[in-house]
Amino acid sequence: MGILNNSNAISVDSGYDITDSLRFRSSASAYLNRTPASDGNRRTWTWSCWVKRGSLATSGIALFGTQNDSANSDYDVLYFDGNKCRLLLNGGTGQLNTTQVFRDSSAWYHIVLAIDTTQATDTNRMKMYINGVQVTAFDTATYVSVNYDTWVNKGGRVATIGAAYQSSASNYLDGYLAEINFVDGQQLTPASFGNTDNNGTWIPKKYTGSYGTNGFYLGMKETVPVYAADYLVVAGGGGGGCDNINGTQGGGGGAGGLLTGSQNLATGNVYTITVGAGGAGAGGTARGTSGSNSVFDSYTAIGGGGGGGRSTPAGLSGGSGGGGVNGSGGGANTVGQGFDGATGSSNGGGGGGGAGANGSGNTGGVGVQSSITGTAIYYAGGGAGRNGSPPYAHGSAGSGSIGQGGGMGGGGGAGSGATGVVILRMLTSKYSGTTTGSPSVATDGSHTVLTYNSSGTYTG
């Protein structure tokens, strides 16, 4: 039979390379365990794994098992007994002990146990396959009774991988395990997990079936280190609306949407950063253009809504809404990112919404203050509208010039919205130093602060 002789990865020509395995050191008492919350199918199940032995101990070295009772008679376990492979069910009432030995510590062995105690024929109730071939030569072969309930899949019983377990773990495996599949409720053949290549070697393939109630898959993939970073994402502000006829009807642009929080960054992962431009201010009697979105990873701040103009009086919705004109409503906000634009007064324009408050009258809503850079700064204020009666004065923009909405235009063009920003803050000890887009890099105590005024990337 074919045996995979390789390193600690299983590389084959089938397109399904197993690149990861988990090292179990008996000297470190290493093992895995879980306790099912409820019973699965205790009569029918399949266990499949690839194993590469380390030290060849003479005593029982467990691959997997379930918790013993205090009398040491009530357990199920698969283990190497010296160099032979042995399965015990119910502490030995059911037993398969191979004649064949497995003592090549450079080889990968694929072991499948296929159990179905509902079978009428006793030899069909307990089947063992190694490297795709059913084992039929045993020093000892006794079979459990029909409809016997194994302790595998018993709710509340500790299940172990790489050790046996009574009141504590013992009989630790020394070696490698890879590609573990436990299938609850089906008695499968090795063909579900592997196949023979053109050279006659048994090689792995991906299992594509279902796992049942308590089934699971362990690919033994390496855990990628992560670290925390604070973020502030502000979209571009909306452009102001315009009235070049009598200079009174123009709504302020809404502020760019604002998102802030903390995110775990994976080492080596590349995070895309997009900084949204401000929307163009209107000319003539038009409405302002909405700002563009800013993005960090999965977080998208929505561009601010454009302010209403004399000919198109309603403010646009956005991160924060643009101000309306001449009794028309302001634009709506994006929930969690900003506030609404104000309704325009008679013959006048309302203030754009800010990240911290609605536009009010012809005054833009206030932005949100953040100390992510180490200094308290307001971001994403709403743009100003204009009074609808003499002296036709501009209102005030809301505090927060970054991502701010543009002011309305009188006899000339309206103001454009401000460009957004993306800011990241992390411990300097975690900062990778790998960026694109030329962000400014500053330190604040034990932290590094990256400020992106244009699009780029950060590699964790």
C-alpha cells in the first residue's frame, strides 16, 4: 500500500495539499479536548486523520478517545500499542488489534475508523482502514453487540485528541496530526477522504459531506497573530447648493459620514484604505454634489449629501444630509454616521447635518471630537446655509473642518466639501512600518498614528 513519505506537510499532485499539521509533544503533555453538550449518534460515526509518529514509545499512545469511568472499564480509545494500532470500545468489550506494525517515523499514515453498531453482521460494526485499505488481519478481533451505544458522541463526556482521559489526561501522543474529520451519523469509507494516485500512493482529498450534530473538521491551520488598532474614518463632505439669481437660496453640504472604533489587525494582512473627496460646490442654481465614501477594511463611511439649490431645493441624503432650500427638507443621515440637514427657511437655505448634530436654521451641525491623534480635534461639521431675508447672511459651519460640508453659494459658486480622512492608531511595538499612499506617521506616547489624506494601504 502507498504511504506518504514526506516532511511535516503532505504535498501531493491532486491539487489538495495539506500544508499544516499540529505537533504533539508527549514531553509537554500536549493534547486537545472538547466536551459535547449533548449526545450525537453514538452507534454510527466515522473518524479520519493523518498521523506521523515521533518517538516510538512502547506503551499505549492515544490518538483519540473518550473519558474513562472510575473503574477504567467504560471508555473508547484508538491508540498505538507499541507499534500496532489498537481500537478499544467499552474498555475492550469491542477490540481490534492489528497484526501489522507501524514504526516508520518518517511516514504519514491515514487512519479511518468506521463504526455502525446497527449492522447485523458483527464484522461490519467496527471497521479500520489504513492508507485506504481495510485492515482484516488482527491479533485480536472482538466486536460489540448489535445497537451498542459507544461512548464516543456521549454528551458531557470529555473527548480527547492526542491523549487518553480518565480523571486527567495520560498516554500522550508524540507526533503530528493533520486533516482530522469526525463525521457524526455516517459510516464512511476512506474514499470520502482520499484516493490512489497514478503511482499507487494513497493521497488525501477534501471531505465535502456533512458532519452531523457533533462532527467537526480540524485542518490544523496556523493561527495568525493579531493586534488591536483604533480607527477613525471620515468621508468627503457634500458640496453646497447655489443661487446666483438673488443669492439667497442655497443649502449647506452635509458632513462626510464618520465611523470610529477598534479593529483587530492580522499580521501580514493588507488593508485597503480609500479617502473620499469632497463633493463639488454648485454653480448657477444647482444642488451641490455629494461627497465620496472613505473606506478602511470593512468600514465604509458614506459621503456627505449635497446641499439644495434654488432649482433643486431638497438636500441630498448621505453620511450627514445636505441642507434644504425654501421650505424643502434637508437630506437624511446614514444611521450611526451623522445627522440630518436642516429644512430651508422661506427663500433661504438650511445648514448641512454634522457628525454630531442636525443642521439647525442656516447653521451646520457640529462635528464629533476625537483624540485619536493625541490631540482633541473636531471632525465632520456641517456646511452653512444662508438666511432667506435681509441681511441674507451666511450661517456658521459646524465645528470640524475635515470632512466638512461646503457652504452655500450666493452670487458666485458654492463651496466644495472637504476631503475626508482615515486615521489608524496602534502600539508602536506592533506597527509594521509597511504602508502605501504616503500617510503621515506620528507618535503619541507608546502609540504610532497614521493619517491618510489620500488612498493607500497598511500591512498588518
